Amino acid sequence: ARAQSAVGFHGGFAADSGQPEQIFGGVFFQSGDIGRGIRLRPGIDGATGDWLRTGTIGLDFVYGYPLSNGWTLLAAGGPAVVITRIPDLDVRDTGVGFHSLFGFGHDNGFFAEVRLGSGRAQQLKVGVGWAIVLN
């Protein structure tokens, strides 16, 4: 199952200095192994909190290191396009950033992860999710 592609759903909370805390949810596609345990994971998510809306389109390069009992240590990173909107002021902004991701996943599809962002990406995202293996 580790070498197969998957589609997944995740959600959690995001925080950034000077901005309100947000909740987020999103979807992604994860490719099968493209070499040496590395997979591509393009995805999109949306976050909202108080006066701010944020959309992120990202492409992560994910490496999985198998542990015991079906668990895998996940490490990833990749670029992101970040679209920020303040609806009350009709202000929109688009920028680029980079995410680093660390987490754990289980063969049953459950995973938990922490994302650290730079550039225009949110500085911290903590989430859980589920990946469904495609046949």
C-alpha cells in the first residue's frame, strides 16, 4: 500500500504572527513512489479566522521512513502559492512561500502533521487527516 497513489483530506488549525488563528481544511493527491521513497503531493486548502481568508495551493515532495507496527515518519517540503483575502475591506493579495512538513502516518490512512512556513505561507499549521489508497 505504501507504493500506491492516494487521495486525502486534512484539517486543523493555522497560526501566523500578526494574524488571527485560523481553522483549515483541504484535499490532496499523493503519487506513488517516484524514486527512493519520495512522492509528489499537490494539494489545495482553505483557512478562515476572524477577518482573514487564506487559500493555499502547494506541491510537497514527501519522504516516508517506515517505522514499526505500520507507522511511517513523514518529512516533506515544497513551494506554495498563497492567496489572502480580507472580505470586509475587499483586499486581496497573492504571494509565494515554502512549507516544511513533519509528521507520522499509519498504513490504515490516518496521519498527523506539523507544517512550518516561510515567505507568504502560514508560519504554523497543525493538522490530522486521512488518505485513501487508489487501486
